[in-house]
Amino acid sequence: MARTTVVIASRNRCGSLLRTLTHLSELAAPVILVDNASTDDTVARVRREFPAVTVLESPINLGAVARNYGIRAARTPFVAFADDDSWWAPDAFERAEPIFDEHPDLAVIAARTLVGPAETPDPITPLLRHSPLGEGVAGPAVLGFLACSAIVRRQAFIEAGGFSPVLFFRGEETLLSWDLAAAGWALCYVEDVVAHHHPAAERAPDGDIVERRNAVLTSWMRRPVGRALVASLKDPRAFWAAMPRLRQALRQRRALPEHLEAQIRKASGRPRRGG
């Protein structure tokens, strides 16, 4: 019986999604697609060409929060996220599941991400591999991950509240990582668990500012006021972009444990991810 479900959130990316589903069909794992109000023929084609895939249709674009609905619909103890342009190596779940079993306090396995046909390591890979936080329960301890190459313990994800609607999309992993760690869960990078990412050549033109906006919002939601002010002043354009969501972010503000804030400061030198 399968113990890992793949959850994908997608919107108007039918071509790349069908390629992803073709690769995922080689795995003996259930797949849940949460469609973010696509206006193309995504839903019809997936239902026709991949009838084994469970399709959940959202009437609105939920961004990353769509994954929350997918994980709640899953019936396995572990969930592997994929984007509509990424998929998992054939042995990824066979490698990950025993690690979760051996470490019941492990919430997230951050996989090694190989990009494109050349299978170049994603820029985040060496940062995770050489995490300044040192060795964790199952590999280098981390406070971040790429959603498209992460496997999570379903219970931990749900207890932590999942991805935040305040952030919508891009850089949403950081807040969840901090909340999991604050609740006592471990997050580790595992080299032998592999995901493949084939991003489109064209990227959203506003992607960088959205990610920077979310970094500012995340700081205001969890970090000390002084740190949040520094983050805002260092990137005034991102702070300006965050203003429409700042009141909502502040309503969800809560302090992190002191030891975790110290770990965040230690790890904060890493650059933003590029995907």
C-alpha cells in the first residue's frame, strides 16, 4: 500500500503538467492535483488522460494554499509536493519513508533538486548540504526548502497550519519551516532523495519582487520588531509591495522561541532561491 501521496497545485500550465504526470505515473503513488481556477483545458485533459489522478477544482486561484487542500485530501502519512514542472526520482519515496519511520520527530525531507536535462544541482542544494546549523536527525538541519522537492509528514504539516494565505505564492516555505521548527519538528536535507525540476524558460516578471515582499512579510509575522524593521529598511521596494498585506500579516504575528531566532540569524546569510 502506498504511504506517500504526491500533491500538485497548478494553474494554466497544461503542457508541462501533463509531462509531470507522465513521469509521476511511473511511481506507485497516488497523485492529487489541486487546480487553481485554470482557464485552459487542464482539468478536462488530466481527467481524460490520467483518470487515476484525483482532481480538486478551486473556483479561485489560491496560490500555495492550494497545497493545503491537497494534503488534507491525502490519506497517506507522507506527502511529496511537486510543481507542474517537477517530478520525483523513481526511488525517492522508497528512500524517504524509512527515514521518516526511523525519526518520528522529522517533519520535512528537503531533497536534492536536479534542474533541467543536464540535471544541474539547483543553487539551493549546496546551501542545504552545507547548512550552518550542522547535522540534524537525518542529515544537515535546515530551516527552509523548495516546495517542489520536499516530502512532509502530513500530521506535522496540518498541525503547523500549512502554507499561509498572507503570502500567496513564492518564498512561502520559510514561514512554514519556522513554524514547524517552533513546534519541535525537525527539518533535514537528504542527499539520496532526488527530485527533478524542469522550469519553463520564461518566468513571471514580478517573481523576484513577490519573493522579496514575502520575505518582509514573514519577518513581520515571526521575527523581533527590530529585525523586521531592518528587513524593511534594507529593501524599501519590497516593503512597499508588502504594505497591502501588512495588516493581515501583523494579525498573525507571534514570537518564535529564542533558540530558533538564534538559528535563523545563523542561517540568514544564504541567498534567496532562484526557482
